Amino acid sequence: MKTKLNLNQAIKETRAVADGFPHKGWTIHTRLVELMEEVGELANAIQTDEGFKSKKRKKSDVTNSVCDSLYELLLIADHYHIDLDKEYPAVLEEIETRRKNGDFGDEV
């Protein structure tokens, strides 16, 4: 699967991969726990890459950890039937508007 995907296509492809596993009955709570684990691995990867932890304590690389976290996020979006192609650009627009309004303390 080396194609470029929009976000909703990514959800469908991710669901197809997830459905191939024997643990098809995973709940949304299981997905949340998996996401938390992957974010922890991302934190470890960043800490080791940035020199806050020894390289010998590294458990995963940043790229793999980001993609594993995205995998879980896409499955959560699928569970809640979120149209990411619609909702994510709206969130970006909202954040940009807030940034322009100084809501993030940029004026300091």
C-alpha cells in the first residue's frame, strides 16, 4: 500500500488492516490504552533523540512511533465515525484564527 491517502481513505485502509488481526473485538478503551502506550514510546524516542535520555534506553524511533500513534488515532476516529477530511481542516482554520488573535500568548 504505497499510495497517497486522504484522511478518510487512511481510516478505511487502517480499518482493513486492523480487521485482519484476531483481536477484532477490541473496544474503544483498548484502543485508547494502545494509543497511550504508543505516545509513551514516542516520548521515549524524542527524549533519546534530543539527548535527554541515553541512546541505549531507546525503545523505538520517532517515525515508527508517530505512525503507530496515528494508526490508533485513525481507529478511534473510525469508531466515532469522524469525517477527518471535513473536521481536521476546520480545526486547522480555528487554530490559525486563534493564533492570529493572540490566543496562544505569541504577543509576549
